[in-house]
Amino acid sequence: MLGEQHQRSQALRRQSAVLCKQLVVDELLIQSLQADDILTESMAESIMAEQTSQKRSWRLLLLLPKRGPRAFGSFCSALRETEQQHLYDLLMQSPRSVDSSVPLPTQEETAAKRARTHDSMEFSLDADSPINTPVLPCTPDFYLSRCQQSYSMSSSPRGLALVISNVTFDPCAAPDLDPRKGGEVDDEVLRKVFTELDYIVTVRRDLTAQGMRTCIENFCRRPEHRTADSCVMCLLSHGVEGAVYGTDGKLLQLDWVFEAFDNAHCPFLQNKPKIFFIQACRGEEMDCGVEQIDGPTRMCSPSCEQRDAGREGQGDADSRQRGDTGRPRIKLPQRSDMICGFASLKGTAAMRNTKRGSWFIQELNTALRLHARDTHLADILVQVNSRIKEREGYAPGTAHHRCKEMSEFTSSLCKDLYFFPKYQPQY
């Protein structure tokens, strides 16, 4: 046993330079090691408190050899769970002594490295299946402490959700748009998580641009919006800045989508939160990332403000705002109470793998399941941004090896938005 433990320590030491450079030490990896009792809570906190990724990796690698005979196997399993198969392979291929070999952490044989493919405008990387941890429930005490200052979210169902997922494109009408392998995983992940959050979810797949318009128009007219407290709209496809592709290669403008849900066109949802998630590229530029220097992180981002889209009232607009008494009603902006999460920044490509789905939907799913119980949606999307920022692609020999992605969100919410999962107020 001592010999095996020494070999494992040697394997970590031999590959320490590569591990420090390429290892992504995120919450999921640390939680996996904590669940196996390899790391204590104080150890986990000290690792995550480090300012740079390399320092977090170095602190973890210093601790592992001291954490007993199970630490190496648990670390290797955590690498696979966090989509770092290349580092798992690296450790398994490390030279071993003739006398004995280091046993694999699982009974599975090490999978051969799989070819990575470059899809048009959205890139595919292989990985495992998404997490299915049940959505954690909100407590009565938390609901009572937040319900007064946040959007009402007590209807059951909470609202309707529409997921439009374009996976297969017409090879004749759209020959440049490759199938979005893994896209079917995304729409199933969204269906499950929003069903658990008490939404009635409709999934429509492979629609033309006109088909998407018709589907959205019908969705906006549904009378159930009158009694629901919110709604969710998800669009998953290839895309460009400001638009997503239908299966026929024609574009649906996102501004039209937001307009369909605004206060004029969807009055049943006035003053209610309207939630959008867009999984699509917003350009073809690959984010290759930059090397982080030691010391405090310097936050520097391009201007992402968008043009105001309000419209001036025309004609008899004032008369339409008056009630039976002739007294003017309070006006609303044309567009309000919306929040939209984008998978990537303006002009850049989004990342997706063929088994686990897109990076953005993966992280959104994880954050909602773990944190919707006590975190409002804007802060959940900040958490998603943080997780996306840490991720890197693995595709040796291609232009997008160690590629990066950065998600963002825009908001015109006027209150905090909590889902209060699995809690139903008693009136």
C-alpha cells in the first residue's frame, strides 16, 4: 500500500507543471473531493481563496499526497466528472515501477482520446452527462423573509416555459449550418429543470424562422399567462449578433422576440418577470483567452450597452390608456421586467460539447438546481458568468484548444426575482 501511495504521489509530482497550467479547480471539483472526505471544509475554503487558477491548482496538489491512499483515485474521478479527461489520461499514462502498478480509480478502461470537431460557428467538445441533482427546495422562513420585496412567485404553475431547440438544419437550404450535436441534451436539461421549478414546459425542435415566429406568437397569446406569475423563453440554435437561425437558414431577429413579450404585445405579462436564455453564437470570433498575471484580477470588459428600444406613443395612444372614468392610467415603458442570459459576448462564438450540451446551459442548470432555493436570478447569472470564465476547451491540435467563452446577461427587472422552488404559500 505504501508503495502504491508513493507511486501516486510521484505521478502527481511528475505532471505538476502541466497540472498547474491546465487544471481547472472549480467548485464542482472541490465539492467532489469534499464528498469523498478527501478535503475538509477549511481546506476547500483555503484553496478557493487563492487569487489565480495556478495558485489554486498548486495548493490542491500540495495537499493531495497528504490525504491518504484514497486521494489519488478520488482526484482522478473528479477530473472525469469535471470534463478534464485529458488530465486523467495524463496521470494514467505516467510511467510506473516494474514491481507494481497504480490501480485505476474505476473499473472502466481508460477511454481513447476522441476526435474533436469544429462545427460552424458553435464548437463541440466531448464530455459526460449533465448533473441531475434535484432542485433544492426553498424553506418557508426564506420565502417569508423575501416575498414582500421581490416579484410575486406563488402561482402554481409559476408560469409557462417555451424551449425552441434547432438541432438539425436543412442541408439544401442551410448547407453551412452543421447539426448541433449535443443540442438535444440542452433542451432536455431545460425541460427537466424548469419542470422542477414548477413551469409547464413546451419543447419545440427544428423550426424554420417562420415556424419560430408562429410558435412564439401563439405562446404569447396563451390565456394561462393571465394567472401565472412569470414566463420563460429559451432559444437554442446557431446564430449571429442579434439573431438566431431557423432550420431553413433564415434569421429570426431577437429584437422581434423581445417585442413579442413586451407590455404592448403581451398585456397578460405586464409587471411580471419575463425570462430569456439565448444559447447561440453572436459572431464567429474565437475567444483564445489571455494569460492571467499574478495579483488582483483586473476586470476590463468592452462596452456592451445596447441601443434604447422604447417607442413614442402615437395617435390615440393616450385615449387607449384611459379607463371608464376618463382618468389616465399609469403608463408602463414599452419594454420592462425582462432578463436575458446570453451564452457568449457580442461577436464571439459559443461552446458546446457533443454529450453534455453547451457550456452555458450546463452551468445554468447546475446553478438553478443548487442555488434557486435562496438566490435571485440576477445573482445566479453572475454565478454562471463566474463558472464560464473558469472553463477552457480541450482540443489539442486545433485552433480552439484552451479556448474560452464569456457569458453575459441584460436586465430590466425592477425587483429581485426568486423562484421559491417547491414552496407553495398557504393563504
